[in-house]
Amino acid sequence: MTHTRNGAILPEATMTSIESAGMQDLAGLPAGQVNRHRLVRWLFAGLGFLLTGIGILGMILPLLPTTVFLLGAAGCFAKASPGAYKWLTTNRLFGSYLRNYREHKGATLGTKIFSISTLWVGLGFSGFVIGPVWWVDLVLGAVAVGVTWHLVSLKTLPRS
């Protein structure tokens, strides 16, 4: 099947490959191909930018995770736009953070200390503001312990 655009005939295999650009997916394996349907690419790109925004908010708000949203954004960009994927993974603000987590399954000691500190301060403040509700304290405590455990169990990377 062929598609036409502005009178030009395009072959069916008009898909941009992230693999041809030398990039990899989140697991470090050769990435799949960008979806050829324009609407699907726009939806993935929009979702990728939304997830990036939420991930950036997660850098500031301790109750909101960062990594999961940035990894989701990278996955969406991998299906939508090699340029957006490259921008996300090489961005000076969070590119190294994302690459360290993706490629090395770890974080620097400074990143761990900052993340755990802001997590506990934020959750403690939330518990204080909400008041003495036992089940809220239990949930906040479980989140704090679970996230701390995850961060501590990550490989500690040397500062680059």
C-alpha cells in the first residue's frame, strides 16, 4: 500500500527508526520503530510532554515521583519522535539522571541523599498538615519506607 502527500507517492515503510539513529530503548536494547501514523505519533508526543512536565514537578514535589514519569516520557518519545527522545535523554537538567537510571541502574550518592531527604521532609510536612489520622500516617510511612528502600538499593554511581 502506498500513501500520497502533496502529490508524492510514499512507500508503506516510511517509518523513522530510532535504531538507525543509534539510540536505544529504556532497557538498553535496540529501540523499536517510530509509529508511522501521524495521529498516533501526535498522541505519543503529547503524552510524552505531559509526562515530562509531571516528572519535572516530581523533582520539586516530594510526593510525586520523578523517574517513572520521565521513563514513561522517554518511552512515548521513542514511539513518536527520535528528536524528542534525544532531547529528553541528553537534556542538561535531567538527562544524566535518566541515563544513569536507564543505563547503569543507579544514582549518585548526592542524588540519593537529596531524594531521600526531600521525600522524608515532604511526607513529614504532609502528615503534619493533614493531622493525626492513623491510616494517613500509615500510608505516608509505607511510601517513605518503600521509596527509601528502593533508592538505597540502587547502585551508587561515582560522581561524573
